[in-house]
Amino acid sequence: MARGNASVPAMEMTKWFDTNYHFIVPELGPDVKFTYASHKAVNEYKEAKALGVDTVPVLVGPFTFLSLSKPAKGVEKTFPKLSLLDKILPVYKEVIADLKAAGASAIQFDEPVLVMDLESHQLEAFANAYSELESSLAGLHVIIETYFADVPQEAYKTLTSLNAVSGFGFDLVRGAKTLDLIKGGFPAGKFPYAGVVDGRNIWA
């Protein structure tokens, strides 16, 4: 997928935000079918647990996954990628169920797209996605992590109002404005996770 071969071109790779890390861009369309194909997260959790280490599995959140994807060849450029949330969330539910069955007590979703300028319908889709996952996440300590920039005020409000989530992570290296938002109001009974290592500095 990353390199291609004589008959299949390599998929596009792009920078992960403004770092020097790259990712393969998912290419999606209205007919895509998501399946639970990789059990890597569960297998690695079990491997660590067998060694006596209770880890926190980390998954790219469904909102960020779809937001950073692009329309596949032949699909209209205006295709609303977030319309696929209803198709992808059942797979997340399967992964969550497997992690709970394996003994996981906490799970982290990375949703760095929340630091970007989002429209109200996008924030609504984000909130609706985690409302849909709420029953699956019951009994888990759930963290949503953001990074690489400040979280805009509206996104901060939407994020910190989620019922199913008990902890929120923010980049406080570049996130001075986010720190002001936290000081101005943070939900009672929830946990802030402070990002204090520069994710772009290889010497950190």
C-alpha cells in the first residue's frame, strides 16, 4: 500500500499535521465497507498484560480517521466523508468489546483534528459519534487526546461536554490558549491530561 508495485500505484502519503511523520491517506467512497480486519490493538494489549503490564490501548478516533481521509478515485471531491460514521462505528464497537473482554480498564482515542478550524456540523458529527459509542464505552476510563496546537473554543466546549469521556488531553507546549480555556472552566469529576513534551522535537 505504501510502495505500490508494477500494477498498483502506491497510495498517497502525507505529513501527520506539521510534523515529519507521515501516514497513508485512506481513500474512501460511499460504497466502502469497513470490517474488523486487524486485531493488533487487542493482541498487543494481551501480550503486555501477559508480561504483567496493564497498558492503555490507543486508537485513532473515528472522527479524525474520516476527516483525514480523501475521496477515492472516481468519487466526487465533495463527498461528505463524515457520512461514513454510521458505517465505521460498528467496527469501533467490536474493537472496544474485544478490549474490554481482554481486561482493558482504559482506552484512549486520538482526535487531533479537533485542533483545526471546524464547522458546527463537523463538531456535531463528532459529538454524535461518541454519543453512539457511549454504551460500548461504559465501565472504561475513556481519554480523548488532542495535540500539535490549541483547541478552538467551540471544539473545547464540545469535547469537554461528552458524557462517555472521563479524561481530555491537550498540548500545553503550543497550547497557551487551551490552558486559558481550562482555567476558565473544566468539567467537575473529569481528568485533564497535560501534554508537556514537544512532539516535534526529536531531542525531547
